[in-house]
Amino acid sequence: MRKTALYILGIILFLCNSAQAFEIVYPKSNNTIIDSPVTAFIGNEKVTKNLTINGQCIKLHSTGAFKYPVNLNFGKNTFLIDNGIEKKVYTITRNQYIQSNYSQNTKPIFYGDQKIIITTDNKTVLRSTPVDKGLNRLQHLQSGIELEAVGEYKNFYKVILGRDNIAWVDKSQVKISDKKQLQEGLVRNLEYNADKIEETFIINTEGVRLPYILSETTNGLDLIIYNINSDINPYGVYEFSIAHDGNLSGYSSAYNDKNELVIKVNKTHKKLKDLKITIDAGHGGREYGATGCLGHKEKDINLKIAQKLKTLLQARGANVIMTRMDDRDVSLNDRIKTANDNNSEIFISIHANALPDSLLDKNIRGTEVYYFYPQAKKLAKSILNSIVKGTGTKDNGVKGESFAVVRNTNAVSILVEIGYIIDPEDNALLINNEFQDDVAKAIVTGLENYLNEL
């Protein structure tokens, strides 16, 4: 907490005292529609220090920043903002929706006969539930893989794997086949290769791309391949385990041009020297990310911290790859491709947090770290603990989440939300150069602690 106070005292005093108007950074328009029972006015007032919204005095941070929650009634809500020099009127409309009675496609449909469907997307997702979000992803499949559909629900087909395992697949990622019989295959042989960097398992499935699920366990990886010839295996599956010491350092799986299933497992690298690390400065270019109370853009803060982190890691001998080094547009796919094409062992995405309207009445601030694959949880905990200890931010814990950049990268991947840019206190920290330095140092320390524990 002592460090936090120092950061705030050390904020650069460039705030413009000549301006007469307060600044509202959210809502972005003074005539807007927000479908939530609550929202908040986020902005700053640096002149009179006397700001009211509908006559209510607003508590200002020492920087002039504020976040003021308001309740919304259905229909038009009018707010008068006044700093004694200038007045502005904001109109926020909350729509009143009438719930429709959806009679079509709201109950599961079960087929009397099976349907053969074929994946058409190289990132076809097998899910445990028919919901297009969350941690329900079982596997990403390439195109050209046959599945047996036994029913449907809304936008999903229900498929059966093996004898009785159920999964769901989005209808937009498959097509219905004219075939009446599911194509089956066999595992003919397994080839194993290893070098200093990785272990490779090449599984020959008779030239047929079969559906599979590769999942993490406490002792390594478990592979189940489905649609195995039922005359050979009555359960229709082939199972294989890859033993490990519990410290996975990234892995990938895909069919090659010969339709052989190739699984690559990174060998554990226990030192920063020569470790391949991709640092991702979130957002960039036309994508600003969130905007802070004082008008700072998240993309710029992310980049500054990422650049500082790069310098520190390179000084320790790490091989650092950046998804962007300046203010430019970088797609999610390109960020993932950068990490995977460079065979990165660690992937760290830097962000500053915000909240949806429905939570803007909550006093939420602090640091949290996200992961998707269990292999990254140890790294997430180590870096979170280090940031909290090194900077004094509030510990919001590590959380599993299906963010694209941590879900689709082969490396041990995490996304760090340093603080809440829409919170006046956290905003003051995030724009402070010394705080940014300490965040970068803390991430390096957390990474070193993680490697030492492997």
C-alpha cells in the first residue's frame, strides 16, 4: 500500500489546468442506448474540482478522475453534468424488451437415423455443451473429419464419439455428407522422435483423419482417437498416454499432409537464457481497447509495459518475440501465428481491464491473470503473486477463461490484466512510468520463480 501511495504522488503533473470543460470518456456519446439496469459516467474534471451529476456531488480522485455509477429506468434517462463553468446533458435510453415465444429449435431434436457430418473448418470446435463460449472446448479439429450426428439443439449438432461419449459441434463448421456409413480407421503404428527441444509422436491412422481428443492430466497427456474399426475394438476408440513430470511446457496436435496425427510436446526449459517468449501488447492501431478515466488508451499502456518487459527479458538472455513493437493493427490470428510459428515456449499477453455496464456499480480494481489450459495455471499464479507483491495491487486471483490468444497458442500461455483502467485509483497507477517499470520487473520475477519450481 505504501508503494501505491508513492505511485500516486509521483504521477506526472501535466494535467491541463486551462481547460474549462470536464471530460466524459464513457458513455462515448451524450445520446446513447445501454441495455443494462446500471451504467457509470467515467471521466475527469481537473479545473473546478466541483462536479455534479443531477445535483449530486461527485467524488474526484486526486488526478481529477472519477467513476460515478447510475441506475437506469426503462426508457429515456436524462443526466445534467455541471462543473460550475459548463453544463452538458446526457440522454441514456434503456430498451424494454418483450420476451418472444420461440417455438422453433428450443428443444433438442433426436434423429431416428444417424447423420454423417464432415468438418469444413480447420478450427472446428468439439464442445462438451451446446454453448458457444466458456471453458467447454474439448478439442479443435481440422477439416475433413467425419462425425456421427445423433441430434441437434439450436445451432449445434449432437455427435457421438466412440460408443457413448457425447460432444457438440457448431453447424456452421460442418456439412452434411451423402454417406450412410461412418468412415472407420485403424492405428497402424506410432513413431517417436526426440531432440533437445521437443518430443514428437507420429500416429499412422491408415490415411484417415479420425476425430480425437487430447487432454491434460496431472501426469501428462491423454489421447483418445475415435471411429476406430469396431470389429477390432468394440468401443471404437484407441487410447494412448504420454507420461510427463506434471510440468508441461506447451504442446500441439494436428494431422499432416499424409493424414498422420502428429503430437509435439515441448521439453521443459528451466532457465530464462534462450527461452523463447512471445510478448503480446494487447490491442493496437484502430483497436484502442478500453479508455481510462483520464483519456489514456489501453493499447498505449499495454505497449509500454510490453516494451519494458522485452528489455528486461532480453537482458537475461531470453529469446523475445513481440506481436507488435509499435502502434499498429494486429489481428488475433496473427498474434497466435507469431507465437506458434516461432515455436514459443511462453506466451504473455498484456492488458488493462474494464467492466461491462452491468458491473459498473461495483468497486472492482486490481490484478488478475487468465489461462485456458491447465499447464499454464502454475505460471499464472506465480506471475500474479509477483505483481501483487511487487506493486501492491489488489489480488483478484487466477481464472480460467476461453480467450483466443491463450486458447489457440501452443505455448504455456497467460493473459495478464494489470489493473482496471476505468477505476480512478488503478488508472493513476497504470499511467505511471515507475509503476510500469515495477510491473515489468514483477513479471520477470514471477517467470523466474515459475521456472525454478519446474
